[in-house]
Amino acid sequence: MHKNRVNILGTEFDNFTAKQFHKYLDDDLDLKANRFIVTPNPEIVLSARKDSNFSKIINNADYVIPDGIGIIKGAKSLGTPLHERITGFDTLEYLISAVNRKQLKLYMVGAKPEVIEASAKKIKKQYPQVNLVGYHDGYFKDDAPIVEEIAAKKPNVVLVALGSPKQEFFINKYRDQADAVWIGVGGSFDVFSETKKRAPKVFQKLNLEWFYRLVTEPTRIGRMMAIPKYMNMINKEKKNKK
């Protein structure tokens, strides 16, 4: 594996461009390699600091990509800059298009029933070469039937939208059931299915997606508080480095 990692408050991020990352993913899919992708933002970095087990799962993943402008800013501030931000959402879209291009098998689990249905519909319509071997919403008490289905259907990509850290624990526990590229995608199906709008391009360009989400979903304020807390820790770390 391509280990060139940058440590940000205990979470180790891969330092490559999106283009390099996509090339690795293409190779992994061709080789039917078993891979686990984690996409930490500042909130996840803070959770991992509080939970050593979660931290271990993240740092043992095959790919740890910087999802969130706070990660890029933090890395720069600590004098260990990362090439670029690589979002979980863009990775999800890349994987689906790669599965389509290579005519492979996809499995999806998580999100609300209507969201996962809408995502499945969109895939069937816009990505006709994808073999969607199964999907299930995130409201299940028992993992067993889903895990058995994944083992039986042998998908090449498994998208898991159970929210963090639940999705990472789920993948870590069951990834040996299928030699697939596994990724925790959080709320990405909401945007993918167009149930929720992604921030307009201008917000994306200015790295203000978080601000757009806060304005459109004020209930996120609690989660957003992680960002100043995280930047505060980065500044402390910076002082310690001097």
C-alpha cells in the first residue's frame, strides 16, 4: 500500500491527489482487492481522540482521505500540508462511475428507506452497467441477514451509510465477508438521491459547504461546534511543535 501519511491530532491522513487516489481505486477494483476507505472530517478526528478503538480502526484503514476543509487547513497550519481535499461524496460518485465503467457489482446499505430507494432508482437509470446486487436501509436491528446477503452476492463495492462511527465499526467487523472496496459514506445518499441539495458550486469553491449546510439545517449547530474546537486544538498543537 501507498503509505505516505500526515498525522493530524492522532488521525493519519493519506497525502495524495484525487487523481492518484482514483488510479489506486481503479487498480483495486481490477485486482478485486479488499479495501477500506475512511473519510474523516474535524468532527470524526475529535471522536477518534476520545475513543482509542475508533482511532485504531481509522488508522488501520487502507485509505484515510481528508474530507473537510478543516483538515486541509489544520495540516497546513501544522506545517505538514496535504495535496488537496478529497470528499467522501466525490469518492462515492467516482466509485459508482467506476463500477459502471467496469460493469461490476454494487451493494448499498444505510440511510432512510425512501433515500436508499431513490438512490437505487438513480443508479438503475443513470448507471445502467452497474449490477446493483442489493440494498437495504439503515433501520435494521440485526446485522446477520445483510451480512449474509453481502457474502452471497460478492459485490465489488459496498457503500455503507450508517453515520460515523457506526459505519466504520460495521465495515471493520464485516469486511472479510467480501473482497470489495468498502467505504462509509455518512449522509452522502441524501445528496446523491437529490433528497437533499448539495451546496451550490460557489459555496463548494469557497470551501463554505459547511456554512450552506448550517443555514439550510440549523439543527446541525451542535455538530458544527466541533470545527472551532478542532481549530483550537490545532493551534495548541502548533505551539507545542515550536
